[in-house]
Amino acid sequence: MAYLHTRQYLPFARMSEFFSDFCNLDISQGTLCNLVEKFAQKAALAYGIIRVKKINLF
């Protein structure tokens, strides 16, 4: 879900349709949004570390 949203720029409506059609999973747009937000929260620490290391290179 996170990959489809952040790297493929797939809208939540299309993701919901994809999971329904190809995976036989009925996932609402709201649920997808909440899950992507949880992924972002979990990745925040790693992003911060990368940001600090990148700043220290310059």
C-alpha cells in the first residue's frame, strides 16, 4: 500500500479498486489512508537518521 501510494502515486480510490479486483480484499479508501499514515509514522525515525547523515555530508 505504501509503495503504491508513495512511489506509484496511485490514488486511494484506485488502490481500493486494485485490492478488490486483484486480491479479493475489500479495503476502503479511509482504511488505506490510515495504513499509509501508520507506515509514515513507523518510517519517521529512519527518515530522520537519513536526513541528518545527508546534512552532515555537505
